[in-house]
Amino acid sequence: MPQEPFDRLIKAALNASQEAPRDVHPDVETLAAWFDRSLDADVMHTVETHLSACPRCQAYAATLVHIDTAASSEGASSAAE
């Protein structure tokens, strides 16, 4: 199944021992706004800087991309029917 390597990467990133302290992670709403590109430039830069160094948040961001891609693919196949 093609998702297995992706799932392993997410699990590995979430279990990474070198993660930033919990209180500096962006919250779910901020990550969603980052993904939607609806943050102001300063906050966007702060989130991107954090994402560049945090495996846990990279996994969350990858999950957002994965979900969006799956939803887009599902929507396209439904429209074709």
C-alpha cells in the first residue's frame, strides 16, 4: 500500500526525541492558517522557521498536505462521475 512509507515517516517524526519544547509549537489553528496562507508575514515567517527545525510539526504539516491532496483527489473523482 503506497501510504505505508508516509505513515512510517509521520510516526517517526512524532516520536522523534529531539523536538522543541511543547509550549513553542504552533497550535492547530495556526498550522491550519499557515497551510491556508492566511497568516500575516511575521507569523508566517515564525511558523516556517519553527517547521524547518521541528520534526513533530513537520509531520503535522505533511499530514495537512496529505489530507488536502486526498480530499482534492476524491473531489475530482466525484466530479468525474
